[in-house]
Amino acid sequence: MCAMLEHDQDPDGLLAEVRREFCDGLPGRLETLETALERLAEGCDAGAADAFYRAAHSLKGTAASFEADELVGPATALADVGLGWFKGGALDSAALVAARQELERLRGAVKRYTARLAGGAAG
Amino acid sequence: MGNSFRVVLVDDDSDLRKLVKLTLEFTAGWEVTVAADGAEGIDAVRKIKPDLAVVDLMMPGMDGYEVCRQLKGDAETADIPVVFLTARKELDPAKLKEVGAAGVVVKPFEPEQLAGRLRELSGGGES
């Protein structure tokens, strides 16, 4: 459990710090999605389906809460694809292609969000 | 801080935990304790006896429904309102009622309105 935040700090500064940490963690989130997708592509893997859906679903909600609007569309699409796999649906090639496309779209969105944050315009 | 509104926040996403904690502490002055999973959250609620538990629905291992079920099944924590925080828009009202949840806040939330909405759902009126 984390300790209380230091209240003598500036709320806007703290928010910027939390947003920066979220941004710094995006490559790790992408890697989780990529790894799970590759495992899924190699064959039916319930653990990978679970990891993929959870990572996409989590990113969808967190990105929206951080007003990282660029990320919400591709993250939502990935969560939608992943939900079918999570529920044990068929792992067909069309869905894999769609997931790879959305993952590519997410990579681009992460770059744009990172650039926006670096420019001080996020939020 | 002794008399402030106390919340236990349970969410497996560390970025979201920080954002919600920051939001509630600075917009409402609440005392927020965070937990990264269901078991840790239940321990925190049992120990702190907060005014409210805010629980992510979808977590690995024990999900939010199970956390709520366990808290409601324990006489020590049964009266503590549990509000779910989720990105899912389609939820089963019967299941929410069955586990005894006080309500749901769907992500994304409006930071300025989060404390008021949570207070309202937990039966505490305006913050």
C-alpha cells in the first residue's frame, strides 16, 4: 500500500508527474500486448488471451482517464477483439490481422501522445 | 486527517491508482489508501474500516465482484459501501445487486465530479 501523497506539493505538478509516469509505462504496455498476440498467433493459449484482453481493457480505461484521447480508439478496438478470445471464442486469422493492425495504430498513437505530452499540451 | 473521509481504492493498474488517489486527495481532501489486488484490498478494508471502498471490477485473480462479496459476507465490513470503478459500460444490474454493490462509476471519470459521485453512491450525500 502506498503512503499518502505529500500535500505540500503542487497538485498540477503532481498530476503532470503521474501523467509522465503513465506515458513512460506505455512501451511496457505495448510490449505486453505484442508478446500476448505473438503467443496467440502461435496457437490457442488461454493465458495469452487473458493477458491480451486485460492489458487492452486496462489501457482503454486508463488512457481515457488520463485524457490520452489518441490511445482510446485503438485500445478499445484491441479490447473488443481480445474480449472474444478471453471468452474462448475462435482465434481466426482475420481477428489476428485486425489485432495486428490495431496494435500498429496504437504504436502510432503512443508516439503522438508522447510528443503531445513533451510539448506540454496533454490534458 | 483524523476526521477526514477515508477510502480504500483497489485497482491493479498503478497509473490509475495514482490518478484516482491524487484526484480524491486534492479535490475532496479524502484520505486514500491504495491496494493493488483484491486480497490486499480486503486486508486494507478490514484494517482501516474506511467510509467507502472503491474497487476495480476487472482484476487478475480475485475480481471486483468477489472482493465485494467477501466484504459483504464479513460482519466487520458488511456495512462499508463498495463502489465499482470500471471501463465496462454493460454491466449486469442483477449481479451488482447480488453482491451488494452501492453503485458503479464508469471510466473515464470527470476529476472534479468523482468525489461527489462517489459520495452520492455511497449514501453520504454531497461532499
